Amino acid sequence: MDRQVLLGKIFWQLHRPWHFRHQPGATALSLQETVKGLQTLLVTDSAALLVRTLTAASQRAVCLDDLARLDIVLFQEGVDQRVWRASATLQDSTSVLFGIIVARASGPSSAITQRDYAHLAQLQRLQPEYCVAPYVFGTLPQGVAAFTVEWLDLHKELVFDITVDGGVFFVNAPRAHRHFPPTLSRRIWRRLMTVLCCYPGLRGVNIQAGDFVGCVSEDGTDVALKLTTAREFHPDVGPAEQIHAMLATAITASGYLSDGTQSFDRRMTEEVFVHRMTAVLRRRFGEKAQSLAQRQWVMFQDGAFARQEDWLKEDSILAMYDCLCATEPATAWRETVRRWTDYVAAVEAGTVPPSWWFPALEVPTLLERLAEQYLLQE
């Protein structure tokens, strides 16, 4: 197909996304520069990247002559990457969806994008259920990394919002701002922790914003989650190191009130609480931060933050049980207890650092209570 004919089939939507809060760095490509680079990447080498992507996304052989139209929409802006939603209409009127992830600049953000692609490919081979499928990798003319990826139309980005109900998840996507209540948010936390258990070597994941997309049923009984980024992956880690990394990643609203070395003070004074919370909220809400912090203080007095931290301690253990149940249900609880007991021993021996929010001394008592509460005896 002639290059100009192919370019005439590509249509772009460049509206500024509502949730972009980061000021681009001096070296970041503008939207227009990104479009030019992507157009070149999509049509170079007889559109090899585009053809391979369409074939992977539609799960059948597709040639360039099959393409009737390609619509590309800027879906999300981040500090390091831009995410585009592509919809290809084929000559037989079928539609093929896929995503395009592009680094914002050469250098560090380009390296992050390349690692994301490599790690996602590795995670897909290990456990495809919890990871989006990466399709094809390429490089824009400016030396910026880009790759195409499975697009989950019903999955939306999940973001943890500390200003609602003492900290809950909500859907972060245009025209889809659905808030999940605390009980359903707890179910999301538990599933997030289960995914971390399924990939023991996963590191550098922000489980509060952007690195997971989810699809939650209307009644809240089913939560399907998938990873979209994976900055670090070290496959050879032991159970104690895995639990340490998992606890280091999981921070709820109470984490914003801590100094990062010990759990937050549940008898914190109003003055200290409002000061710390205002500082956290100012980055996002500006002048509204103080009034929002006062509303958070009411939730804190009601015990919302303490309950949330207690739930996450339970869910960190139960998530490992959920993961082990998928392969060895008969011995899952026994193995869960063994791994957490080994973790406590490793903390006491100084071979892994202690968690600042989940003291190892609390683990044995919690294991006993969960076994009794959920009848998890084997």
C-alpha cells in the first residue's frame, strides 16, 4: 500500500486530557512531535509494526490491504509516558482495539518504556491472567521507545483517592468516574496483593495509581485486574524477600500520615494530622487542601484510617492464601503460615528489613485469628 494512502487512513484526536497534572520537562516531546514520530513508526518498513500489531490484536492474519481506517486518541498522560487508544476498522467492518505506549522523551523515560515492554512480556509468559499482553516494540525517529499492547476496553485505570471515605479506589477515566465504597475497595486491595503474590519478583509497582487497570462487576462480587507497567522484575527471590517487597509497596491513606519509619500514631492530635494531610493534598488540590484535610480529620476520628490499615494487614496474608489456593488448595493455608513465619524469622534475624507499618510481632497472632475467623485449618 502506498505510504500516502496509508497516512490518509490514520486519524488523530489530540484533545488535552482532563487528568494531566504534570508539567512536561524541557526534553519531553510535544504532542505534535509525538504524532509525527508515531506516524513515521507506523508506516516505516511497509508498516511492519502496524501489521504485526493488527495481527496480534485480532488473533488472525491481517494484511495492510485489510485496513479501512485507523483512529488514534490520546487517552492518558503521565510523567514518563503517553498512552494512546487505537481503533482499527477493517474492510469487513470488524473493529480491532489496541494501545500505543510512548515515552515522553529520550533518556530515562525511554529506558523505562523499554523495560516495561520487556518485563510485561516476561510476566505474560509466567501468568497471562494478571498482565496485559505486549505486542510489538519499536523506536520513534527521535530515539524514543514505543510499543503496542492489548487494549482492555472494559478495564479502567484504578486510582486510590484518600479524600473519599478515608481512602478508596475510583475509576480514573474520562466519563467513568465511578467511586468504589470502602468494602469494595478492600476487595480491590486484596486482589492487588494477590497479583503481587503471583509475581514474586515484581518491584517498583505503584498499586495506588496507574499501574493497574480493573473491571469491577456492578454488584462488586467480581474484580478483574491487570498490570500495565512493570518497572523492575527480579525472578529469583525467596518468600521472605517477596513479603517484604509486597509490604513496602502497599500503602493506604494511613501511609500518608506516617514518617516512613513507623506506623502512624492512631492518637494523633488534630494539629499534627491536619498539618501532614494538608501537605499531602496541596500537591493535587492547591488552596482546597486545608478544608479537605479538615474533612479527613473527621474520618480519622471515626477510625477510618485505622480500620483501613488493619484490613490491609489481613488482606496481605489472605492474598497469599488466595494465590496459593489457585495451585495447591489442600495445603494453601499451611504454606501461607509457613511463608509468613519464615518472614518473621528473617526480620528477627536481620536478613530482611522490617515493615514500617506491619510489625512482624503482630503476624503470629493475626495468623491464628484469621485461621479461626475463616476456618482456614488443614
